[in-house]
Amino acid sequence: MADDAAQAKVVVLGDTGVGKTCLVHRFIEGKFVPHGASTIGASFMVKKMNVGGMRLTMQIWDTAGQERFRSMAPMYYRGAEAAILVLDCTNADSYEKVRSWVEELKRNASGEIFLALACNKCDLVEERRVAQEEAEAYAKSIGAVCMETSAKSNKGIDELFGAVAKGLVQKK
Ligand code: GDP
Ligand code: MG
């Protein structure tokens, strides 16, 4: 049977080590894979969802470490309809760097992109360096939804991807 679900490409952006691969694994496989990064070879993973009665197939693109070079291949952005910007809330530098990922996204993506900011590793309360209010204010300034997430504890994962799915469906 043909699959008539709407398709959408989602790119995951952020510095190395912020937890992009763990977030994607948590969402797709429902578990925390602490050292998942090096085992990822594929360019994207697929998740089928049902959003308010509409079927949506999300193609979630994770990097295979290319973000180290602070610039991604154009094909990474091609056709992307949503971007998940990830920061590590224990690392202030990763928050500053989100700005340059937004710039890179603007340079490379075409059309309107749904944006979400994930403040990941929110389980590490003691080591927190990026205030939730600050991240929320920044997200608002770029028109992004903001979520506190932990790939480790599973906090905010369904909310994050659910918000992205909803944003995508509204565009269709
Ligand atoms: P990536 O380079 O952005 O893909 O980051 P990874 O997904 O490879 O994660 C980098 C490191 O952060 C790994 O050691 C993970 O175990 C750890 N990590 C990822 N997400 C979380 C989280 O939500 N909480 C905690 N405590 N550690 C995390
Ligand atoms: Mg990774």
C-alpha cells in the first residue's frame, strides 16, 4: 500500500557534544545511548507520527561529526522544513554558538523554517550555566519554540518533537 503520509525533513544543529545524537536516539528508539555518536553513519532517521489525525513522516537529519568543522554540506540543509537547535545548558559557549548555527541555517536553507531550541542536559541541575529564562528570551527573539530537554532522563523529548511535528503539519 502506498504511504500517503506527508513528508518533512528536520535538521538537528548545534556544537559537538551538546547531545544531538542522544536526543535523536532517545526519540526514535526510546532509550539513552550514551555513546551513540560514533556509531551513527546514516545521514537521517525516519519517524512516523500521527499529529491531530494527520500522518507525518519526519526525516530527522543528524550529523556524523561534520559540525566540528563549523559548517555543514549544503545537502544537509536542502529541503529542510524545520530545524532543532541544540545547546548544552551546562556549557555557556554552546549557547553563544547557537547564534552562528542560526546564521549558517539562514545562509543555506530556503523557504520558511520552523525553529525549535532545545536546552539539553537539563538533568544536570548542579552544573547548569545557561538560565532557562535567557534561552527562552533568545528563542522568542528568533521565533523559535523553546524546550528544556534531557536525552538521559527523557524529559521534554516528546514535547520537543511533538512541537516540531505540529509546526510542520501547520505548514502543510
Ligand atoms: P552530539 O555531538 O551533539 O551528537 O552529542 P552526543 O549525543 O554524542 O552526546 C555528547 C555527550 O553528552 C555524551 O557523552 C552523552 O552521553 C552526553 N549527553 C547527551 N545528552 C545528555 C543529557 O540529556 N544529559 C546528560 N547528563 N548527558 C547527555
Ligand atoms: Mg552526534
